[in-house]
Amino acid sequence: MESCGIEESSVRLLDSFSNYGSSESRWVDGSEVDSMDPELPSSWSNEGREGYHSLKRRLVKKPKRVDSFDVEAMEISRTQDHHSKDASLLPTLALAFQTLGVVYGDMGTSPLYVFADVFSKVPIESDVDILGALSLVMYTITLIPLAKYVFIVLKANDNGEGGTFALYSLICRFANVGLLPNRQQADEHISSYRLKLPSLEMERALRIKDTLEKNKSLKTLLLLLVLLGTSMVIGDGILTPAMSVLSAVSGLQGEIESFGTEEVVIISIVVLVALFSIQQFGTGKVGFMFAPILALWFFSLGSIGAYNMVKHDITVLRAINPAYIYYFFKKNRKHAWSALGGCVLCITGAEAMFADLGHFSVEAIQIAFTCVVFPCLLLAYMGQAAYLMKNPASYVNIFYDSVPGSLFWPVFVIATLAAMIASQAMISATFSCIKQSMALGCFPRIKIIHTSRKFIGQIYIPVINWFLMVMCIIIVAIFQRTTDIANAYGIAEVVVMMVSTSLVTLVMLLIWQTNLFVAFCFLLVFGTVELIYMSSVLAKIAEGGWLPLAFATFFLSVMYTWNYGSVLKYQSEVREKISSDLMLDLGSDLGTVRVPGIGLLYNELVQGIPSIFVQFLLTLPALHSTIIFVCIKYVPVPVVPQEERFLFRRVCPKDYHMFRCVARYGYKDVRKEDHHAFEQLLIESLDEFLRKEAQESALENNIVEEIDSVLVKSKDSNLPADIVTEELRIPLMLSRNSEETGTSTSRKPAPALPSSCYMSSDEDPSLEYELSALREAMASGCTYLLGHGDVRAKKNSFFIKKLVINYFYAFLRKNCRGGTANMRVPHTNIIQVGMTYMV
């Protein structure tokens, strides 16, 4: 195994002898050197010993090499948790109260329609039917949301972020399973990137990691699984508003005479239009109302349920005995299995507990569910079952029929508001999924509006918003009844749960290093339950179940086509990048005229010079004095701190004034930056890079001189020269080797050096020359050099590949937003050339 125990940034000379090959790194200060030194031969003279220790201290404290590609241009702050939540009791309780309005709206409105759908499949003929259905609902809520999500899945978060893409990014950070080959070791030292790697004893985790990394089919399968789950979440965003609003409004049918289905549909459409129209103002404007309304809703559910149990039939508590599930299936057989499709609706929105984790904390979500949501839902379903014991014919409109007459209108208003809030939660989740998939290269670039200056998670996507509204209106107008929509709703929910079960099992084996038996039990128990539910809802394909499958197929095709085309385009750029020999042949003037100014050439390569640069050389009569190849790169972390944003490297010799900059963003980062602020931060980073480079060069020259001095002294004092040579040369040789091969080994950042250690420009004429040239170029302004790439399949490609690339992917590229649309750059500062990539 190749040793990574000696670093360029902090030469861990002593650790390399005691623990050679270790992946851990730490800084050793001067006080530790003497105490950790290996025993020196007694034949060494005092002068030799002093020279040895002095040089060793300087080597150990040697700063990071700044001509390596993984050098941060700005000082990196200490490792910190960017998603740390206040763990004290009162803030956690306040946060738990807020989760009621965001996380549990969908699950909280399920009593509106669960029993109505279940008993549409199973006629009520005896108490066994009611008690069996109630027992099914109770244990489904206990097993899936409580046992699976609250106690297990919530712990598989990505630095406080949840959801399908969060699980995928977690896996991508540990194993190189991403299809886009732009991963760098430097990314592993972002504060929020670090993971607990498996120990060498856990060979199973390493074997799984190696298998995933070597097998391209498994990588593609994993990506398709994630995209399928995301597509189903988007399908939820379409079905939830239609289902919730239609269920709430349908309560008017039993209260107002001559109020039929047509009136319910019209009012539901009006409510939906209003709901989607206010999205542009952001959830923050009305968010403060959500939690109190949902708290009042859950209180109404619990209190009305307890009232019905006491008034009608307290013996429904017998449903705690799971034997009634067996009696239910024994009596109704096929009809009972069909009723499972309605039973699964009681856990709609369970995935939101994980998907919305980024806005709250694990403790807050756990407290809210176990102390409020879970007991109130059980009381609500028990109360409805008690009412059905005396009024079995009321199952069609069971929720509103079980409400005391004097409370109907207040409960109706609260139910309608709760349905809108439940819809809002899924709409926001859909926006978040789209943004995350865009950041990870799985969705075309579309316009995203950030509606809050305080919370980066509050976004609005106009195209998706109006698409959801149109789809919801069409669904309500066509289906008109909640029973038919429920058949479609169940499939989307169960698929999302199965995807999360699969990914969490992989996280258990790969990252948590859970005992194999425990991981197998998790997959067996929850996977079996979800497969049973899936077998039931799939039987409803002809009755509306085809709808989420159609939505999922559409979005899955869009996302995979975009990812597939992007990967092929990147691979084509890597193959066609410009060789360093050609750049050297052109000379520092690049075969053209260099004029003052900074040219920011945007491209997707993290290494090398893109082929589009040749087009600029051939097209433009002159080129800027300073060229920076800027790569906007998304890494699989939620947020990249601003001070860890840039990576710099010098591309050619100094007199070329050409650099590469990789600007890194997390999948939740906001890229809506003012171009002036971006330019200023980039230039400051480049200035810092140049100063560190000069300091590093000077320090290395001094070290080389001292090595020679120590070797000379060793000869005069019988010093074992071979030991000194071997010990002192190892880090320097490795540094040179990494440069020669063009690789970049990412290391932990060096701590900030004292100001006295920085080399002033007066001490280094070449540094002063470069800084003055940079200031002169900055004074002339920045120009954005953009390449408009047309991607075409090669002539000898298969027909399907030509169809996908030349038509579908080309259509998506033509209609998506430009790469720099996120930055407000004047058109006068942009130069664009075209190029065709054959993939």
C-alpha cells in the first residue's frame, strides 16, 4: 500500500518512522520533537546533534507546499460542524414545536382518508374488520415512522442533512462511486467532508468499497436507485396537494345539501391555485403560522379521538393485540391484502422526517413525533374505529362524521389549513430535491429563487412550481375522488421508503460498520414489510397506480439523460485537453498579444488546460495578461465554508501568468453571488497563493542548504550519514515525485503562520513583479471567457446513444440556463466561442 504517512503540507517525519503508512495526520510542534526523537548513536558529537535537532524542527514545521493543486488560497478555519444545533432543552423543545408545522403536516392529515380507503376494499361485517384494520394502522405507524425513521434512519444524516441525495453523498464521500470523474483528494479536507473511515480490521467494509469502486454497473445501479427515489418524491409533490386538499374540502358534502362532487372539485382547484400562487413569496412569510395551526390540529385529533372512544366504544383498545391482524386476513383474505394499499396511507409523509432534517435537529424531530404526533394519531384512529363500531355505514366520510356537530366548522377550517400546510411541506421538499439533484449533476440547470436571506433552504423554482400546479389541477379534475388518488399515492410512498431502506443498509455496512447480522435484520424486517405493501399497491396500477410510475419514468429519464450526457462531455474534455508541450512551444505570449486584464475561462476540468482554450487563441486577436481557468465544482457535502472555497495551482511557468482555480460548492450552497464579490474574493485568494508560494520556495531553498551543512558535519563527527540522508530525504523526495507525476495529495491544512514568517514583496523581486502585474491586470477588469459546447454522438455510435445525445440531451442543454446565469455578469464582460464535442 502506498504510504501516505509523510505529507507535503506538514512533514510528519517522526510519525513516519513509528507509524509509516498511517492515514491519520497531526501537527508536531518543536517541543515534541526532542521527546519523540529516536535514540541517537552515542558516537554523534554535540554539534552534530544540535544541527540534527534544529533541522528536524524546521522540517516538521515546514508549511504546506503551495505549488500543489490542492493548496487552499485562503487560511482554512479549524474543523467545525456547520450544522451544529443547540443541544440545551429549551431550544430543542422550541425546535420540536416548529417541526409540527413543517415535517408532520402530511402524516397529520392522513386520518382524513385512511379508513375511508381501507373500508372501500373491505366491507364492515363484524368487529374483527374494524379491530383488524385499526391494529394494522397502529403497528404500521409504530414500525415504520417510529422504529425505522425516528430511531435508525435519522442517524444516517449527512452533517445534519437528510434525504435520498444526502445518503448518496454520504456514500460518495466514502467510496468513489460518482460517475463524474472529477473527485480530488483535496475535497476530503473540507470541514464537513470528513468521515470515520473503517479500520483495517473491518475488511468487509473495505471489500464492499472496492467492489463498488471497480464495478461501473454497480455505480450506475446505485445512481438509478437514488434517482428513482428522488423521482418518487417529486411525484409525492404532485399527489400530496391534490389528495390533502380534496380530502379536506370533501367534508362539505355531508354538511351542505346539494353540494356534490363537481362543487368539491371546483373549490379544490381554487384552493390549489391559491396555494401555488403564494409560493413565490416564500414559506418564511407565512411560516410562523404553520406550527400553531398544526399543533391545534393534532390537539383536535387527539381530543376528538379520546371523546369518541369514551362515548362509543372503549373496547377498541383490544386492537393493541396484533392477533387481530391475523383474524382480519383470515376472514377477508384477498380483500384484506387489497386493503393494505389504504393502510399504507397512514404513514404518508414519513420520509419528510428525514428529508427535512436539515432545518431542525434529530432530537427535535424525535421529541415531536414520540410526544405529540404518535399519541395523537393513535387516539384519532382509535376514536374513528370506536365511532365505526356503532355507525359502520359512515366509513365513506368517517372523519367529519365522527366530529361532534357543534365543532364541525372550526374543525373544517383547521383541516383545510392543515391540508394546505401538508401540501406546502411536500412542495418545499420537491424544490429541495431538484436543487440537490442539480448540484450533483443530475438535473438540467433551471432558475432558482432564494426567498430568505437567513435560511438557505427556503427556495422557489418557478418552472417546477407551475408544473406541479398544472399536474395537481389535472389530477383533481380527472380522478375527482380521493379513493382513486390514494391508489397512486401509495406507490410513490412505498418506493421512497424502499429506496431509503436500501441506502441505509449500505451505509450500515460501508460506513457505520454495523454487525452483519444487525444490518441483515434491518433489511429483512423493514424490507419485508415494505415489499408486502408494495405488492398490494402495485395491484392498483390499472386503478390509478400508473400515475406515479408515469411521473417517475419522466423525471428519471430527464435526470439520467442529463447525468449521462454530462459524464460523456466531461470524459471528452479530459481526452482532448491541451498538452503541456504545446503550451511550452507557444511561449509565454501564447502566440498572440497579451494585454492587461484578467481572463476568467470557465470550464469543467479540475486538471489540465481545456481544449476550448485553443478556440480562444484562434478567435481573439489578443489575450489577457493573466488567465485563470475557473472550474465550478459541486462536492458531495451540504455546505462548503467560504474560507475553504478555492483551490489554486499554477498551470505553466511563472512568466505565463496562468492559474487554475477550482471553486467548490456544496449541494445546499447558494451560488447567487454578485460577480464583483466573486472576483474580489478570487483575486484576494490568488494574492495569498502567490505570497505563500514565494515563502515556500525560499524556505525549501534554506532547508536544502542546511541538509548539505548537516551532512558535512556528520562526516566530521562520525555521524551515520546514511541514517541522516534517509530520514531527511524522504519527505523531499516524495514532494518531488508528486510534482513530477502531476498528482496532488491533499493534506490537512497548515495552521496559520506568524506574520513574521510571510515573505514581503520587497524581499523577493519576482514576487513583487507578479503582484504588481496582478494589480495592473485587476485594474483593467475581468472578462468572462465562456465556451458554448455542442455535444454530438460519434458517427459509429449505437442508434440509442445517438437518439439520447443528439436529440434528448441536446434539447435539455438548449433549454436550460447558462452556466454563469447564477452570477450577475454584464454582457459587455463576456466573450463566448462555440465548440463541438464528439462523445
